Amino acid sequence: MGERVRIAISPSIQIGGNIFTPEQFSKIGSIGGDDVKIEMTPFRQLYMDIPIDQKDRIEEELKKIGLEVYPAGSVTKSLIVCNFCKGAETAGLETARALNEVISGINTPTPLKIGYAGCALGTSEPLLKDIGIVKMRDKFDIYVGGEPKGLKTRIAKLLISGLTEDRLAPVITAIIDYYKANAKAKEKFSRFIDRVTIEQLQKLA
């Protein structure tokens, strides 16, 4: 067996949330050959180990059927979204898509999960993510430091309330950049938040 590389596969952001079609599942299952390994992750991506010499071809074929392909490992994951049950415009579908374009696949000290909810129902569980975004009418609240795993599960803390849409991507990007620049080795984001404090991060807005 030749050298292999792991890629992350996500469906496009749409009404209904992160939805794979039967055609997409069939393609994913067949595209890498009989020895392909596929893993379902807790951040709504599929990891697939593929031959490194076929990476470009496989990524191109996956994108042709509407899938998004990202690097795996210690990067910002594709945006984990709600079902947009309030409707595309009210819940901010295009805002979520635009934000995903900006933040997905950035190298970070540890994997970074970012959640988006189009209303206070929070069906994507944004307060259990490293960074959570909740649309409140025409503004956005940003939460940081959620931790869903282990015996010390915790809810993210409010960082900024009432952020306008034009400031959303710049602020989230600034938080990611600050984490990259100031984290200690492979410091988890929740621990990083505890060390640098909410007050320090609020200055980024």
C-alpha cells in the first residue's frame, strides 16, 4: 500500500443543516477503492484516507457532486450549522456560507470547532463549541470556550453581544489568529481562554 493522506469531507451548508445525499454517500464509498477508510467525526465531517498520488483527482470528483473538501487534523473545522428552521433569510443562511468560506481549514494548535445557530433555539449546540455564534434578529452573539467531551463538559461564555454582520467574519478571524499566535504548543482552546481571559479577547472586537 502506497502513502496515504487524510482529507475531511463536508456537505454544503443548506436548509436542513449538514445533509449528504445518497449519490454523495455512494460516491464517497466507491471513490477511494476497496481499502479506503472512512470515519464519521463529531464535527459533522467525514474523514477519508486516500492514496496521496490520487488526492487531486479524488478531491475534484467529490467537489463535482457538491461536496466540500478540507484538510484534516489540527485545523478549524467547517462550520457546524443549525437546520435554518426559521428560514434562509431570517436564520442567516448566506451569512453562514460566507463565514464558512473564510474560517474553514485554517491551521491551528488543536482542532477548532465553530458552531452557528440562526436563532436562540441553538440546535447546532453552539455553546458546546470552541467558538459559538448565535444570530439574534439582525445581530450576532459570540461565545467562546465550550467543551463537549470528558467529565468537565462546560458551556461557552458570552464574549460579544450585538455584533453586526459586517463585523462577524473579521472578529472570528481575529480570535483564531490570536489563538494561533499565543497558544502554548497544543493548548486546547478552552484552556487558552481560561489563561488569557475573556476580557483580553474582547479587545479584539
